[in-house]
Amino acid sequence: MLPKIGLGAAAGLVIATVGIPVAVGVLGFTGAGIAAGSAAAKMMSAAAIANGGGVAAGSAVATLQSIGAAGLPVAAKAAITAGGALLGAIPK
């Protein structure tokens, strides 16, 4: 059972540190801001229209931009890693 937990934790760590930031970047959420013409730009436009011209703090767009600019917080990486370990421990 311990090797499965280790594999699950490793998978969670890879997803947290590499997979999510890459996916967010592909959408157009970058360290330099939202890329013009990207899916992120369309999401931001829709959010701004829905909120009367601004993007609400804590919204999906704001959160994804934060990840694109600074990466995932350590707490999120730890939670994803722990989740991977738990999934690895589930008997099949």
C-alpha cells in the first residue's frame, strides 16, 4: 500500500507544480498579464461585462490570473499532493 501512496503523492506533486501552471498559461493567463485574443481574454471580457466593467476579486478569472502570474500557493500544492496520496491509497 505504501508504494501506491507514494505514487499518488508524486502524481499530485507533478500536477500541482507543473501541470496546473502550464494549463493556465496555455489558456492565456501569464506572468505579464492576460494574452490578447486568448481564452483568458474572452473569460475576462465576459466577467467584466457581467460585473459592470470590473473583474471581481476572488472570481475564477482573478484566481487563474493569480496562478498565471505567481504559480500555485504552497498550501494548494500541499493539498493536491495529499489528495494524490489519498487516491493512491484507495484499494482497487
